[in-house]
Amino acid sequence: MPEVLTPQKSDHGWIIAMTPEMAREAGVAEGSFLVLYLREGQVSAEILPPVTEETKQGVRESIDKFKDAFAEMKRLGD
């Protein structure tokens, strides 16, 4: 049975991790994402590239820098 793709809903559309086969067919990097937009009976799509190592490192640094603030927000809740 083919792999089942489970889209994740965002505020603007549905995000699907592209399979390696999808990426090859589209001529994009493996690890890319497909974003589907539904508006007024129409479907449009956008391909987002995979996250770079530089971006991942920046996120890790931000998490480390603001870990106390994140812990306080988690303690306080919504």
C-alpha cells in the first residue's frame, strides 16, 4: 500500500511533507514541503524548500537564549 500523507493544518493552508518520489518528480530538494491553499472552490499549491542547517542552528540558539522565558510561559499556561 502506498505511503499515506497526513496534511497538517496551518492558518493559511495544509502542509504535506513531500515524499522523495514527489520531490524528484517536481525537481526540488528532498525534504521539501507542499502547501495546499483552498479558496472559493479553487486549489493552489506552493512548494517550500527544506529547512537549512543555518536556520535550524538559529532556532536552537534562540531556544537556548530564551529558555527561561519559555519555561515561565509554559508554567503560566495559555
